[in-house]
Amino acid sequence: MSSDKDIHPSPLKPNDHLANERTYLAWVRTGIGIMAFGFVVVKFSLFVKQIGFVLQTKVAAPSHGYSSIIGIILVALGTLAILFAFLQYRRTESQLKTGTYKPTTLLTTLLTGVILLISILLIAYLLQSV
């Protein structure tokens, strides 16, 4: 014999939904921050090149041109973080409504790994330019 708890999913509590929204908005802020950092990386590289042109001197900057690539990758990573955050938000919302919520760390693990990899690449890039 099953109880009422087994038949009906637990009702969605406002606090659960609000916590899900706060988590989503935190991920959106993280994505925007990553995108802004990528934008700054690209624009700073262009700024250094333009200063050298205006001053008609050779500015001591690495000539590899990796900063544009790194900046674009960071903007793309920020965009992907926001997209995955939205998908996770919708998945969690659905699970909360059906009473089948199961926490996951996939998004956190994935973003941490990618940011760690980009950090290592940035450190290597900066060491070459010193």
C-alpha cells in the first residue's frame, strides 16, 4: 500500500523556485563577467597597437596576436555559460514541479575546468611576453 507522498509529487515551494532563479542569475552574471573580460582582452590589445601607431614607435608587446583569439574564446565561453545556465534552470524548474529534483554539478565542473585551462593558457602567454 502506498501513501499519498508516493502518489503525488511534493508541491513546489516558492523558496525552491526563488533559489533556482537566484542560481540562474548568478550564472548569468558569471557569463557576463567572462564576456566582459574577453572584450577587455581584445580591446586592450588593439589599444596597445594604436598607441604605438600614434606615437610612431614600436610598443613592447608580443607580436603573436593571441590576445584577440583568447578574448574571442572568453566571449564565447561566457555565452555558453549563459546558455547552459538557462538549460539547467529549466531542467531544475521541471524537476521541482514534478518533485523529482536531483542536484547536479555538471555545469560547475565544466566551467571550472574550462576556466582553469584558459587560466593556464593565459599564464603561459604572459610568461612569453615578459
